[in-house]
Amino acid sequence: MDKRFWKNPVFSISAVVILVLVILGAAIPRKFGNVAERLYGFTTINFGWFYLLAVFIVIVFLIGLAISKYGAIRIGGDNERPDYPFFTWIGMLFSAGFGVGLVFWGVAEPMSHYFTSPMDDVAPQSEEAARIAMGYSFFHWGISQWAIFAIVGLVIGFLQFRKKKDGLISTALEPLMGSNKAVKTTIDSFSVIATVMGIATSLGLGILQMSGGLQSVFNIGNTFGVQLIIAVLVFIAYMASATTGLNKGIRYLGNFNLGMAIALLVFIFAVGPKVFILDTFTLAIGDYITNFIQYSLRLEPYQGGTWVRDWTIFYWAWTIAWSPFVGAFVARVSKGRTIREFIAGVMVIPPVFACMWIATLGGTALNSDLNKGTNIAEAVDADVTSAIFSTFEHVPFTGFISALSILLIFTFLVTSADSATYILASMTTKGSLFPPLMVKMVWGILMSAIAVVLLYAGGLEALQSASLVSALPFTLLLVLLVFSMSKLLKREPIPVRSSDIRRFTRIEREAKKRAIERDLNKRIK
């Protein structure tokens, strides 16, 4: 590989650190896991309040920005238009975001909350537990997650396409932190490390779910050998996609993923308990809106519980750890859209689809346990990777739908990994919009290697915890990004809308008409 890549300190530092972590995770997985778990416990116990406040501040800021006069500013030149059609844009957002996570947790989360209620005063596996389970699932997959991606993507996209600077996290923070080289290198290296560990963990979890699905559908043993074969196939697929570039591989896969997810959603709705699903969706939306502030700021200092740490704070920390990658990718595919359109699209469309997915698949599972006496919740509690396949056992065409779900998980994994290799290569080549294929291959190999090594060593949970530790400093960076964006916008001229031009022209004509009338009246007198 060209030596100039190694001369880039962001590339060399992050690559070396990741290799060291992989070696430690494989050589001493138990000790590595214990240290990571202690660090994660320390951050969530002592700084859980900071995670919740920071995410809530970001949401309020973005909503205020969208309805303000600054919402008309484009991410790019004033005359630029979006690079991608709306459906393609949404598909790319969803695939690069938590698409694979939603397939994993769409049934598993509501059934987990139904089995063990988030509220101490609610009986597990009751009607009230089912209602709270669905409302909380909507909350966790709603606008809060996507607000985190949106703030990172907005600042990066604004600087990259409107100010013609590189799309790096450190550049996004320049208005506040300056351009000190050491500080910029530290921030960007940290971004790369968090991204690699985050996507490797997701690859591992997706591979485990696919392996569990193959066992359920085709009775193929859920062994490391099978998982290794899946990992190799995923690697080959996403590296093949990476060679085609952003406008082909990721674009086509994003459309395919979204189309297949919609098809699966429509089928489950058609054969499932339609009225129950619609009632559940409507009630959960109402509960989500009603309890949004309470859930956003809920902690348990008086009863000393761990549920909020285990779920809400975990989700926010996990999303923040992913935000450098997803935010940078969201920025890249949103060129030409207005700030208002960007915020509305990122914070509304994917969450609405996520809620529909949870209501349809999770609602079908809840209805089956509540009204048909099945034991899906118990199966999920025993093995969370079996959630979606346990649900499909109680709908028509079980084998076909389960196989389709395995394919959907596969393509979501490929798209997420392909997107990650692009962003990682960009982050380690000074924000290049067209990073070299060789750099993408390096990061693609490292991600797969980490996932495979940790699957073999049983250290996925350790790496997951380690990646979440990185979320604490990134939470501080999120708050700084809010101030950075505010500072940038104050210097930006507000574009004049065509409606304003017409209004000003009309006012000017009327003023001239009144002036002529006054002049004529004076002459007559």
C-alpha cells in the first residue's frame, strides 16, 4: 500500500490501536471484558444524567433550527439541488443507520419489556406490560436516536458542501476548538476507533442472528464454522460493493433494502392481526408523545434500579458511539437539501418507519402471546437472536419469510459495512469525497477480522462495552457541535425565498403607485 497513507497520523494511530485491541481481546478475552465492563459501568452510573440531558438538548436545538429562518439554508450552494431522489435518500439513510439493528430488535425489544417490565409496579406479561413495552420501544427507536445522527451530519455537511472544507469531526469543531493539529488528530483518530469497534460489533451480532436463523430454518448447526463462512460471504459482498463507488453499490443496496423491508412489513401486516397492529401503533404513538419528556429524562436515583442504564442510556451511548460514521455518511448523501428538509427527513421518516416495523412485527408477537398462548417472550429471554424467527413460526409461509429475513439481515450488514468502509477511508484520507479503494479495503479487512476474532474468542460483549466507553467524550462533543453550528449560522446570510421576492416587489409597486398619486394630487392642487 502507498506509504503516504501511513504518514497520515489519523490512519496510522487508529489502525495500530485497533490491532492492539483485537490482539488483547483474542489473547485475554476475560480480563479484557472485565476491564471494559468496569469502564462502561463507571461511565453509565456516574454520567447517565449527562447522556440524557445531552440528547434532549440536541433534539430541542434541531427542532428549533428547523422552524427558524435558518432552516431555508441549503447544505451546499444556494442553487444546488439534492444528488439523490427522495426514496433513494431515505433508503441510504436507513441502511447506513440502524437498519440491521431494527431487524434484530424489532421483535426482541418489545418482547423483552413484556417479559420484564420497565416499570416496577407493572406485572410482567400483562396487558399493561405489553402497552408499556410498545411505547418504550417506540421511544428508543424514535427521534432521539436520529437526532444524534442529524446533529453530526448537519455540521459536517454544512462545512463540507457549503464552506468547501473536509468532512471531519475535528473540522466541525473548529469554530470552537480552533485548528490545532494535535487536537484535530486526536479527535479524528478517536472517531475512527469508535466507528470500527461499533461496526465490528454490529457485524458480529448480525452474523450471530443469521447463524441462528439458518439453524431455525434449515437446521444448520449454529457453530463458529458456520459463522466464519457467513463472515467471509459478508466481507466478499461488501468489498465488491465498495469497488463500485457510492453512486452504484450503496445506492442500489439502499433501494433494495428499503424495498424488501417494506415488502416484508406489508406481508406480515396482511397475514397478521391487522386491527390489533393498527390499535397498537396508534396507542403507542400516543404514549410516546405523552411520555416523551418523562422518558427522555427518566433516571432511578431513589429506587436504585438499573433498567434505564441497561436500556435507554445503553441505546444513547451506542448511538453516540456510531454517530461519527453515520453522521458523516448522512452528510455525504444529503448534499443539496435545505437544513429544514434535512432535519425533517432524518428525524421523522426513519423513526416513523421504525415504529411501523415494531408495531407490525412486535405487535404480531405480542398478540400471539397475549391471545394465542404462545411463548415467544420466553424464547426471546432465552435467546434474543431467535426473536424474529420465533415470531415467524406462527405466521403463514414460515420458511419463506424466515429465509427472506436472513437475506434482509445479510444485505443490511453489507450496506452498513460498505458505508462504513467509505466513511472510514474518507476520515483517514483528510475527508476525501473519493477515497482510494486500497484504503477502503484495509478498513474492510480490519472490521471483518475484528468481528471474526471476537466471535471465536467469545468477546463480542467486551468489544461492545469497550466501544460504548468511547461514547462519553463523544457526548461532550455532541453538545459542542450544537454551539459550533450556532456560531456558524450566525455568520451565514439567510437566502431570500421567491415568495419574499414577490412580496417585496408587490410592496415596491404599491409604494411607487402611492408616490405617483401623491405627486398628481399636488399638481392638481
